[in-house]
Amino acid sequence: MSDTKDKGTSGRKPLSVSRGGGSGTVKQSFSHGRSKQVVVETKKKRPVSASTGGKKPPRTGGKPDASGAGKPQSKLAAAAKKLGITEEELIARQKVLLQRRAAEEKRKAEQEKQQARTKALQEKQEQKAQAEKERGEAEERRKAEDEARKKAEAEAKKAAAEEKAAKSERSPKKGGGRTKTEAAPSQADIEAAASSAGSRRKGGRGSARDNRDNRETGGRGRGGDDKRRRGKLTIASALGDDGDRQRSLASVKRARERERERRAGGESKEKVSVEVTLPETITLSDLSQRMKERVGDVVKFMMQQGEMMRANDIIDADTAELIIEEFGHTTKRVSEADVEIGLDGEEDDPKDLVGRPPIVTIMGHVDHGKTSLLDALRSTDVVSGEAGGITQHIGAYQVQLKSGDKISFLDTPGHAAFSAMRARGANVTDIAIIVVAANDSVMPQTIEAISHAKAAEVPIIVAVNKVDLQDADANKVLTDLLQHDIQVEAMGGDVQAIEVSALKKTGLDDLTEAITLQAELLDLKANPKRLADGVVVESQLDKGRGPVATVLVKRGTLKRGDIVVAGSKWGKVRALVNERGQQLKEAGPSLPVEILGMDGTPEPGDAFNVVESEARAREITEYRERMKRQKQGVATQRASLEQFMTSLKDGSGDIKDLPIVLKGDVQGSVEAITQSLEKLSTDEVRANVVFGAAGGISESDILLAQSTGSPVFAFNVRANKQARELAEKEGIEIRYYSIIYELIDDVKASLSGMLAPEKKETFIGYADILEVFNITKVGKVAGCKVTEGVVKRGCGVRLLRDDVVIHEGNLKTLKRFKDEVPEVTNGMECGMAFEKYEDIREGDKIECFEIEMIARTLD
């Protein structure tokens, strides 16, 4: 048929439609006038059979869906049969293919988007680079134009000056020519000449346009009426009165000055020599200011000497002195320590001195009743607030007696750890009271307090406390004091001894009378009308008030608002508070007060002074801080070198460190604990306080403990919430203490645990080798007989040959016949083998011993 023939000749599958019957041809038209006949074949509807249940069969000519349900059922069945699978599997495969195709299209779209973004970014970068390049070219052109304009202005000025000089030489004609004002070219003329010269040099489009405009306006410029030469708008130009401009008075003065210099032949002025105050180091800019020279000249001189330096570079005093001499000046050398010159002020005039209360320090052994005695004098109860019943920081109080006299008391701790505090108390005091318990007599800290008082050369008063107890013996106390060169008045000496009872409040009047009598003999005086100075007794970091320093005024009057320097800290006094919490406006001599407003906690024992300005305070504290850092660095290097040499000598190697982060309530407690822990150190173990300060525990302390791997020891302080949470998270141990000797005992126990155990060797027996057996897979075994003591399996052995030790090791095997036994006693035979050693012979002797590890403790 024609359809079959056409289909076979064309090789194409005929088109099909969903409805209608029969066949025909359709003409398809293409571009460029081409056309083609296409055979169209239609199929009839499938008749409804009984198997379909009377329902209309699905359409087969529509677009198939993703599941392939739109395809004719017969084609699906045929395709599935051809592939040897079921229709459901074929539909599933088609779904997978469609999903893969969709994923591939999505991936291609993402790639195209990425390529587009990359291309856009590259284009943006290229545009930015092009813009930078154009900006650079424009900047270069602008610089070139500025240089050309400046050069043209200089040439115009030079030409105007030459013309003026030439005209001034010629005498003007009477009634004709120009006046002096007209002979001098105006500034506008100079600028116009410079502008025109610049335009001629630049050329190009701009100059051509200007020339064209000049031709069009008759040579008057672009705007006419010589507008370009007028400069900026002024009142005169606005009123139209600038037709005849005259030179300013300043310009005339400058011209006369230049003419005067020209006539003088260019002779330079004589340089004035100045005295330059030169510190140990100085910058070139500061040196130039002190010499009154230009910085550029000093830098140029250094470059000529082969030193490429800038204005902010620092040079030493010797180099600076050479520069000063080269510039013709004189030098006055000063030291950095000169900043403290005059800090203590001048000596007081005897006419200005008035009486002041005595400063009394109460010293003695722990638990001898020092604070209780002071409480009895002050009618207060401070003891109940002390942890463990002992004083752990210096207390400063002032007591007013019934007679109206005042006495300032310093209460020092009696524990052995507070030796430095007692030394400071003795150094700042006028009178030292040594408190000795009548039932305990003289103790180690009593002896130490006597030594500090003698070293400070202050008078001593002995207070024999607790005389109300049944076992009290005051005579024994006075007798024991004779051994330490303390001879009381009752025994022919010059030291006053008063029997008191802090609990019963007896003998207090006699004690205060003895203090007043001693103060009258000393004739204590001070000048209250001068800048105050004194000593820092204690310092702490208060959470609400900040750094708080307890100071004792020795001279002058400390007022609110004064600028105070204490050690390496300074501040402006914001408040003065006495021991009762009362606010004061000023504090006179011998009065202990707390000051607020410091920038940090000063060290106890530091001297404090009032200075006139904040600049002086900063200069002094910066110098002291710098010196402190240098001393700490030198001490650390020396200690490290000594430790290294010690470890080389004894072969012990590194020292085991116990790092500790220490926080205390006051600076004095931190200092005392640190010194006590340092005394516990030995050649093998050491307590290393990596950081110690006053104040509560913060997050920075926990972070420092984490980085150093150390616990945090808190003495009378607590950690805040954030620090506690961080410590729990990081596993940092925080130990709280309220009594100092408990802290020291814990550290001592920790250091004892770090000590290597001591080896103790114990001899247990001898054995003689009777015969040597060589056993396969075992090695050499010695047949021995125990001649003395006992031999135990695993014990240490030494092999003796001709009474010379040739091997030392451990016993590997101990047998009786074929059985392994734990020990063999005297007179019995056994088999023995050594660990990793087989050079044994008949006649050798074996020495057996045991090693016992004994734990060591710090003394």
C-alpha cells in the first residue's frame, strides 16, 4: 500500500492521533521554502468489552505522566515483556530516569548560576582595578599640574621682582609714568601670569579652549572684564573699589625685611646657646624641642652620621650629648631617679612643730591576748570577728583617754607567717608593747618581736597579760626576758613592765600612763601645715569601694582631694574614713585612716606622699613601676640560673612545682602566705605562687588557673557566680580558708606527696652457686645452697665473684626441685635464675636483699 511504502521509504514512524479513523497526508512547511509531506494515521477507539466492567478505557493519545500511566497499556505490556520485567518495574524505572534527569538539569542550572556569579565578581574586580588605575593617573596628572602651576608662579614672581627692581633704578619722569603703587605688580597680576604660564605649559584641549575663548572675547578671558584675575570675592571687589589695589602692610614689611637682609650681605644671626636638660633616654623630637632646633635638622644630622632615624626614635644620653654639642648648646645630665627629688619636701621649721599623739605597736606571740587588750582599751569587741581567734592583718586604731590624750595603736598578727607585718609595725612605730601571757611565758614570736623592736631602735614596754589565771606566773615571764636582754625596772633595768588582764580590764590605766610617760620623754612633734606623708599600713580591694589603703599620717595634714603617690600606685583622695567608719575631711599627724580613690592596691609598708599635680604623680609611678619590673626580671633570671646550676651539681634534674593562684582579703595576708609557702620549698619540690592579689575570685583568675594547671586558694574571700560556674565547667579546684595555718598545712601535705619516696635496702641472705645448668629455652640456671638468712622470689640480688660485685638485678626464678617456691631458708638447696643475665659460674656468691619504699614528709 502507499502508506506502507511511504513508511518504508521515509524510515520514519507515522504520526498518530487519538481519535478518528483512516489515514492521510499532512504538508509541513519549513524555513527557506522547504516543505515535506507527512503520513498521518488514526486509530479507532477500543470497543468496550465485558472485562472492563462497562467503563470507558483510558485515553492513550494524551501526554504520559511521571508514572507512565498515560501510555497505552498494550505498549507498556509489550515493553515490559521485551525487557523481561513486569509493568510495575518498568514504571518504577521510568520514574527513576525522570528523577535523574530532573536532578541533572538542576545541577546544570546551579553550575550556570555559579559561573554567572563568578563572572560578575571578576567583572566587578576588573572595574574596581580600572577605577583605581584611573584615580592614580588622575592624581599624577593633578600633581604634575600643581608643580607646573607653582613653577609658573615662581617665574612670574621673579619676573615681577626683576621688573620692579629695574623700574626702581630708573627715576620717574615728572608728571608722567606710574606711581610706586602702580610700579609694583599686584597679587592678581602675579596669579594671572602664573595661570597663563601654566596653561601654556599644559597645552592640550584645556589650553586650546582658553585660547579660543580669548580670541572670541578679545583677549579678556572666558568671562570677560578680567574675572579670572580677581581671585576670591571681597567687600572691596563687591563695591567695585578694587580697581586700584594696593599692597598690604604685611607685604610691605616683608619686602623691607628682605631688602634689609640683602643689604646686610646675608649675614646670619648669632645662635643663642641654651642649656639642655638631658635624661638617660630621649627621643629626637623631644631633644629638638629642648634645643629649640628644627626636628628636620636633627634628623638630617643623624642621617649624615650614617644613622637612619626618625623623630620618634629613642637615643641614649651619650648620643644626645654629642648632638647637643654639635648644635652649639650645653648639656645638663639628669637621672631617671631625679623625678623623686623633692618628693619628701623640705625640712620643717622648728617653729611650725606641734605635739602629736604617739604611735604604739602591740606585738607578741599568737594567742597571748594582743587584740583582746586593745579591745579593752577601745571598749569594743574585735576578737569575735577574727577567724580562729587570731589576728590575720594589721589593725590601726586611735584611742582617746579620759585625760583627753590620744594614742594611735597598730595591732600586728602573732602567727609565724606574719613576720614581715611585725617588722613593718616596728618600723613605723614610736613605742613597742610586747604582750606576753603570764601562763605561757616567752615564745618564739615573742623573741622575734623583741628583735624587730630592737632593730627599729624604739623603746619597749612589756605588758604581762592574763595575770588573772590560776597558773599565771608574772615573775617567770620577767625572768625569761632577761635571756633576751630585756631588763625591767623591778630588776634594775629601764624597761617598764605592767601587769594587765584584758578579760578583767585590770591594769589598763597603768599601761596608758606608762605609754603617755614614754611619749613625753620622746617629745613627739610634727608639722601639720605641710603636704602630708606617711606609710601604707594595709591595703585591700573592696568590691563596692574599689582599692582601699589604710595609711598612717606621719607629717602634714591629708585632705580630701589631695593627689597621693604610694609606691607604684597613685590616685586622688575621694574619701577619708576612720576605723569607726566615719567620713573625715582631713587627717592630721599620727592618725590612721582609710583612703579611697587609688588606681590599685599599694604594697603594705610603701611610703605615701602628697604631690602637687597628676602629671608629677604619673611620672613618679611610671618610673617606680619600670624599676619594679626590671628588678623582678633580674631576680627571676638569677633564681633560674642558680636552680639550674644546683640541678646540674646534684643530678636531680627539674624541681617539681606546685603552682598556686592565691587570692586574699588584704595585701598583707597575701604577702604573708606567699612568704610562708616559699619557706616550705626544698631542692626537690617548690610551692610556686603564680599570681597573688587582694580581692575576690574572678573569671580571669579561673582562666589563669586553667592555663597554669593550678588550684585556686582563697583566703577570707569568695568567688562570684560567673567564676564558680567557669570553675565547675573547667574542673578547676577552689579551696577556701579562713585560718592561715590551715592553708599552710594543706600546701605542706601536698608538697610532701610530691616528694619521691625514700628507698631503704634490707639484707635478707646469702647463697653459694654449686653448679650451673644450661637448660634449653630457659637459659642458665644456678644450683645453689642458701648459706645465710633466706632467699625470696623477686628479691634483689647481687652476684659476687671474688668479693667483687659484677651484676645487680632481680631474681627471676626460685625453684625447689621442679616446683616454684616463694622462699628458701638457710641450709636448703634451690635453683635460681637472674633476669637478663646468664654469666654465672660455679663458686660465685649471691647476695639477696629487699628494697622498701618509705614515704617522705617535709620537716
